[in-house]
Amino acid sequence: MLRPLFALLLLALTSPLLAAEVRELTWLEMVPADAPPQAVEPAPIHDLSQLADALAESGPAAMQQSPAAPVVEELDGQQVKLPGYIVPLDVTDEGRVIEFLLVPYFGACIHVPPPPSNQIVHVTTELGVLLDALYQPFWIEGPLKVEHVSSELAEVGYQMQASKIYAYELPES
């Protein structure tokens, strides 16, 4: 009689610890295994006469690679941390980015065509990130939602309300 009661008590005490575990996610894990191959790196510019236009802030918007790419439904609701670069959407008067797109490589959505929609996360946060710090990659943590969002820059397959944002640092070798 005591053994089942003890096991139930132990399970009740450890369940919150298990629920709070954060999964380190990679960008490739956000693409279904059975999805058709897609480019996840920036598309090259072969006509160098267009390079200045592509790099200019006022240049024409680049076409997104796969605006309706399939997502991994099983990721919905998982607590994850994902590294990436921040593309600002909303900035406070104090210069803090509170809404942004998280993308796998620098310059995505601005200087090169946006990646497929399953390689972009729409993030909102009360924490904010200083606008001056956006040239470095960040870890973003929080509950991931599988939900389509349209922004002025790209179609997005995932959303997150970030609970933690911190600088990405390469592991020491």
C-alpha cells in the first residue's frame, strides 16, 4: 500500500520539473522529415549588377523562398531554445526590439530573400533587445506555437512569446 502511494507522491513532485525542461532545437528539426527539399541558406545573387539594390535598405523586397513550407505540428506547445538572428518588427522609444522575426542566418528578410516560412519564428517579448546588439546571434527561449503569421517581411510558420533572450556564444573547444 505504501509503495504505490510513494510512487504517486514522487511522480507528483517531479512532474513540474519535467514540464519545465527546455528542449534545444535546431532549425532543421523545424522541417518535417517527409517535406520536399528546400533551400535554408540565402539564395545567391548571380547578377552582380543587382548587388547594390539587394543591399540597400530601400531596395526592392526579395521574394520569399517557400512562403507556405510545411511545419512540424509536434513542436506545438514545447518549451524550446533556438539560436538565431533578430530581424526587428517593433522597437520601443528607448530602442528596445519587442517584436521580431528570428531567422537562421544574418541578413535574412532584409538583404537576401527570406528563408522558408518553417525557418522563421515570430517572437514577441516584454524583455526587449537593444537595437544596437542585433549584429550578433541570440538564444531565444519560450513556448513554441505552430501558427502561421504574416508580417511585412515574410510569411512565418512558428510563433513564440520569449521568456529568455541571451547572447549566443560558441562552446569552447
